[in-house]
Amino acid sequence: MSRKRKQPGARKAAPKDARPEAGPALSWWRNLGRGPKWLAATMTPLILAVAIPGIAPWAVDRTRDLFGEQKLTASGEDYPSLIAGAYWTTDAIVTEPMSTFTYKAVVDRDGAQMGTSGHKVTLISNRAGQIAIEKVTAVVESRRPPLAGTAFIADPQGSADVAQFDFQLDSFIGGEIPALVRDESGDPTKPMTPYLANGKIRYVEEGKPEHLMIRASTTKCYCQWRVHIEYSYRGSRTQIIVPPPSAKPFATTAWSSHQIEYNMHTDNNGTAARHDCGAQPSICRTKPGPGR
């Protein structure tokens, strides 16, 4: 019986499902897919950012979203120079003698501006795309009788900085108070309109802090309040509160009678004259108006 001889150079046929051996890059990608989901979700946007030109901003934003970084951060501070002159009061009784430092003594004892107060909110974007401001309102958390301890009064010697909008704290009691914009002509007799009602969208862009200059006014109370800002980014809508609930709120107090008044008379060599309003009530200021 004769045996069949193998043909020289014959090779076994490769199985139908055989594939070329994966290179290092392809193997790495497959291993990433088999790894923990959080790792794949985190690394995929970064890999796409390198592989596809122009997708980097989206990929970085996606990674920030995955790590829970806030899209918009905000901070708030008092900004008294939005009001011409200095009109402050506190519930405390200040006993310091007449000096140029009396103003600080009143402010540092939980003082608040009388009638109208100035504030600044700074918004910082943490995303590459534009963040649109949708709504700005104020919410009054506390309404108490006006502060009535010690007042400091210095009538204006120049003009005030320009505010972008106003909050009328005595309106919409129990609800959100809309931000109002003064007429472009500057005529104070013309009615104010709601902020953003003109259809112009306001954006916050990364690397460009946005400053909101705010005036708040009251004739009735010592009001403690916060700014509520609604914004949208890539279809999602979020609210941020300034100052945050963990911090001290903004404050504005109405004019009223006081026990002590320090008044910066122009003829008093730059020091504040101290008046006992209980003994001489007629000499003390109880409402805004020209100085003596």
C-alpha cells in the first residue's frame, strides 16, 4: 500500500475566524473596554480629544462633568461705591470719639447700608462652551425692623459707580424679586424693565469673569437676602445661589431713627461729629436728603 506524500511547502488553512494579531495600540484600547466602567468613561473623552481635532473642548468638558466639577462658580461681596455717599447703620451703640475711623467701627459691627445698598456678584465659567444666564432674582430670607443703633452719614462728594440692575426688596413679599434695569436714557422717572427681557442673551465664557453690579433698596425693613441665578449649558438648566446658604446673606436696611449719629460735616475738619439722637432728635437724620 502506498502512502500519500505531503507536498513540499504546503500549509494548513487558517480557521475562518482567525484575525491578525492586534497591535499594542489596539490591544490597549480593547483592554480599556474590558476595564472598570468609570475608567473607560473617564479616558474615552481624553483619547478622542487627542485623536480627533476640534473635539478637545467637548472632551475636556465631558471629563469635568464626570468628576462633578461645577459648571459655574460664583462669589458675592458688598460694593458700597455703587451708592453715592456713605449711609450706614448698625444695631450696636458705637462709643468711639469723633474720628475718620468711625465709619469702619459702624460697618464692622454687622452694619448695613441705609435705603440702598451696593453689591457685586462674580461669575466664573468652568466649561469651554458658553454658559447662558437665563434668570436673575433675589429672595429675601429675613425681614426685621430697621437697624436703629448707630448711624454713619457722609453725603456724596462725587458720583457713584454704575449698577447693571436693581432689586426692590419691598416688592413680591414671599416670592422671587425680579432684577430690574433702568431706562437707557438714564431718566429715573421712566419705569424699569425686567433684566434680560429685551431678548439679549448674556453669556459667561471660560477665562472671562462676569461681574454683576447690583443695587438693592428698601424703605420698610432690615432685609437679609440672596441672589438666585439660573443658567443653562448644553441643554441642562441649573440654579446657583449667591452668597451660598452656608455663608452670611446680603443685607440692606431702611432709614429710621437712631440713638447715635456720626455725621461727616464738611466743616468738621474731616472727622465725624457725634450726636446723641435721644437728647437732640431734631439734629439727626432719619431719611435720605441733603446734609446740614
